[in-house]
Amino acid sequence: DAGVIQSPRHEVTEMGQEVTLRCKPISGHNSLFWYRQTMMRGLELLIYFNNNVPIDDSGMPEDRFSAKMPNASFSTLKIQPSEPRDSAVYFCASSLVGLTSGSVDSYEQYFGPGTRLTVT
Amino acid sequence: DQQVKQNSPSLSVQEGRISILNCDYTNSMFDYFLWYKKYPAEGPTFLISISSIKDKNEDGRFTVFLNKSAKHLSLHIVPSQPGDSAVYFCAASTTDSWGKLQFGAGTQVVVTP
């Protein structure tokens, strides 16, 4: 089975440029998550979607960051304009979550290999 | 604020012995806990989880223990194998914010022959 697919795996760009990271979740999963990992802050959640709808974007650092999920099999994370402090590894994860009467049947998230972003 | 803490950045253990990884949390609302393993240049891989209604969950060589009164959980790996050398992350969540996994800083485990 194909896991979560992320592209590109590495991205080097200059400050001020627009960067777009892409993610294809596991087929059949209904939730998608974007994380960022840095030495200083560790692994932190940026935003997550359920059934293509953004649920919580409180982790998005600022307006330069935006994420979309136009359909169940694709999501993008865009940084415009990029800054050197955005350099990090960005992970996408997906899961199949059942939400019934306030209970959750699964918390497990399955991560992609990540995109290493370097902004010079 | 860091609500999930892994205070040991590294652990070295001999092959065949037990590895014990510890995790502390501060938010008493957390009701689900997970452990992930991460190899270099790969994404974290789900390992094992436990609900707050349990105090132990076992899956093969991996056992997670939860002590709610102490707000502490641990992961036991028995016996440790060279392939277990990786970074291990503890994560926690609440039912209300099911998608917001709070991760610890990770513990680097090295299993020596």
C-alpha cells in the first residue's frame, strides 16, 4: 500500500520566493495534518483538515502560511514570501478518524517522509 | 508551553536488554497517548498507543505503561534490537482536540551489539 506521499523531498529557495509543498494522503483517509519540525520547537502541528475542511489552523505561524485541501487526495502548504526562519522539515500525515457522539475511534496518524525546506 | 516532556534526550542500551523510555505530561485533560519511532530522513512511524482508561498496553516487544496520577507514561522495549535504534517520540491528545497531537522532544535510542 502506498503511504503518504510528499513532494518535493528537498526544496532550496531564496528569501522572498513562494514555496509550495504537496501532499497526497493515504487513500481512504479522511483527515490530513501538516507539521513542522525544527531543532528549537520540535514537531509542531500547523493545521489539520477533516473531510477536506480545515478544523484547526491555530498552529500556522503567520499569514505568510496557507494550506488548502481541494479534494480528498491532495493538499498544499504554501509559504509566501518565504524567510530563512521557515527552514525546517515539513511533514504531512493522514488518518482515518471516526467521530461519533463526541468519541474518537482512532488517534493514530501516518506520516509522510517529509520535505526539507531550506530558505537562504 | 511544552505539555509533553521527554527529559532524556538519549539512551544507550545493549542488544537483548530492556529499553525504558519515559514521558511526562502536564495537561490532565489528555486522554490518549501514542509513541512514534523515527529514523533519519523518514517520517515518524506509529508504534503503540494507550487510552487513559487503561494502564498498560502490550504489542509484541513493546509495552506502554500509563500512570495517570503521576502524569507519566513509559515505553518498554524487550528485548532491544539494533533495528530499534531511532528517535522515539511520545505524543498526547484530548478527545475534544483529537487532531492536535502534542509531541515531546524525543529520545534518541542507540542499541549496541
